[in-house]
Amino acid sequence: MTTTLVLASGNAGKLRELGALLTPLGMTVRSQADFAVDEVEETGLTFVENALLKAREASRVSGLPALADDSGLAVDALQGRPGIYSARFAGQPRSDARNNARLLEALSDVPAGQRTARYWCVLVLLRHAEDPVPLIVQACWEGAILTASRGEGGFGYDPLFWVPERGVSAAELPAEDKNRLSHRGRALNELLAGLEARPLS
Ligand SMILES: O=c1nc[nH]c2c1ncn2[C@H]1C[C@H](O)[C@@H](COP(=O)(O)OP(=O)(O)OP(=O)(O)O)O1
Ligand SMILES: [Mg+2]
């Protein structure tokens, strides 16, 4: 039995990471771009609301079960910001480089030891666009914000995200290691457990 899912994301980094985790499990993972799904406005006040909006639209347009990821970085010294606004932190034009520069600026007076942060990831799986019982999971990854970028891997805030358990930035971790440790990898494990209890087909 093969299961085909649409990934409700326009983020190439998420598609790469989720694809690497799901494809070996025999799932066929398609990008929402294959179905010309438009980006939805993320009007929710929580990760889960935004993930539901994205999954619902991708499932509606594609006619397939849809997996959405809404994620972000919560920095303690910034009272949890940028949080759900992580992708929009530096306004327009949206870019990881501009977001990272804004984060460094916002933390310029914050000493080492007070730069703790965590990534959050909420995954939502809708079996169809009107699924009234979505599978919802969440996980976080604890770290701290560096004072300068390190590494070339990953995406988003990874060059600034210190991974204490490894002594490197998230952008310095090999892709498989990031997937094993990360908020996204951990949330996906929860999702797979949920799917075992209630399979897609
Ligand atoms: O593992 C990660 N490594 C680095 N940065 C990350 C990670 N996980 C989330 N992030 C950052 C990127 C973006 O600034 C925000 C997600 O925003 P979020 O709206 O969920 O994603 P997005 O707009 O890039 O793509 P889409 O909404 O189409 O899935 O958090
Ligand atoms: Mg987004």
C-alpha cells in the first residue's frame, strides 16, 4: 500500500526535511506546487491555526490528504518572539538573511547565558479538506541564539541556532542529525505514532 500526501508548504527546507523522513517509510510525498496551491494568509494566532489553514487549502485543491507544518523560533529574552511571526520578522521582502540580521540586532544587548530559545513545530494532517478530526502534534527543540552565523546547512534561523547537545549550530549539523534531533523530526515521530493508531487508509 502506498500513501500519497501533499505537503502544504512553500518552504524548500521543510519539503526537503519532511520528504527525507517520509519517503523511506513508503509514502509518496508531493509538493503543493505540483497542484498550483496558492500561499494562504496565515491569519491564526497560534501555530496550530496556521497549520490547519495551510493543510485545508492544500487538501481542498489537490484532493489528497495534506500535511502542514507551522513552525517558528521562540526567544526567551524576546518574550517568545518572533514565534508565529518568525517568517515575517523582518517584514518585506521576506528573506532568511534579513530575519537573521533582525534577530541579531534584537539581541545585541543580551549576554550569553540569557540567549536561550526553542524552535516549535506543529504538524497537522488532514485526511481530506473537511476532516473534522485532524491529527495534530507538536514538539520543540531547545537551544540558544549565537552572536554570529555559523554553517551552511539547514534553512531559516539555523545558522544562529546553537545546539547544546552537539556543540554546533543547527546549520553545521548533517541533515540526518538535524532530522533526528529537531522540533520537526520529533513532531513527525509523534505524527507517525498517531497514524499507527488511526491509519490513513
Ligand atoms: O528547522 C528550522 N530551521 C530554521 N528555521 C526554521 C526551522 N523551522 C522553522 N523555522 C523558521 C523559518 C521561518 O522563518 C519560520 C517558519 O514559518 P512558517 O510560516 O511555518 O513557514 P514558511 O512561511 O517558511 O513556509 P510555509 O508556511 O509555506 O510552510 O520559522
Ligand atoms: Mg508561512
